[in-house]
Amino acid sequence: MDDAFNPPGLAEAVNAKGFSGAAGFRILAIEPGRAELALARRDDLLQFFGHFHGGVITALADQAAGIAVTSGLSKGRIGVTVELKVNFLGPADGNELVARAKTLQMSGSIGVATVEIFSRDDKSERLCAFCTATMRALDLPPEFR
């Protein structure tokens, strides 16, 4: 990764803290402007039909979008959510969720990312949600610089 961009370790540190770490989000891949995250199925993440809860899907999409945007920012900057829209396309009934995010455009301090969220099991993966996210680039808090 180019030294001008945030290192993958920043995303790993941010992902490990708070809700993301508690939920169990795993970073699978990071490159400038892209991120892939996963979340294993657990009973406490499901709704009453036994599918991943929509709020969990949304949170994973939000985290993936933030990491994708942040990974393409210069060192010392982070992308934070301004707006998020999720379309649920089908049940998320697999063994895990996989979110693949990419930055579509950065213009000044505002970036737009898209995220495809897949429900994956041993045999297949199915698109279950699609997200668009608007992020604002801010200076990182001192403890992350």
C-alpha cells in the first residue's frame, strides 16, 4: 500500500474497538478505496425468522463503506458516515455475511461508496442487500495518529 494512504492497521484498530469488535466483524481485505468484511452467523445477530437482522446487515455495510473510504484517504484522515441507504434484496440466511465496499468518488472532504452484502454458505453466496453511503473525511483523533 502506498505510504501516502492510511495503512491497513488503522482499519484493524478501528474495527476492533466498540460495537464492531463486539459484533465480530472480520476484515478480509483492504486496498485503497476498497474493503471486504465478514460476519459469522450467531444466534444473537438474527431476527425471529432466523435470518441476519437488518440492523446487523446495515452496521456491517456501514463499517465496510467507512473502511473503504478511509483506506483511500491520506494518512491522518478518516471517513465518517453522513448518510446511509440500504436496500434489502433477499433473506440473509447463510452461515456468514460478506460485505464488499468500494469508493465511487471522493470530492474534497465528501466521498460516496457502494457496498454489496452477500449471504454465504458452504455452497453459494447470494446478494442480500445493497448500500450506498456518503462519508465525510475528518482528521483522525490523536490516539489513532
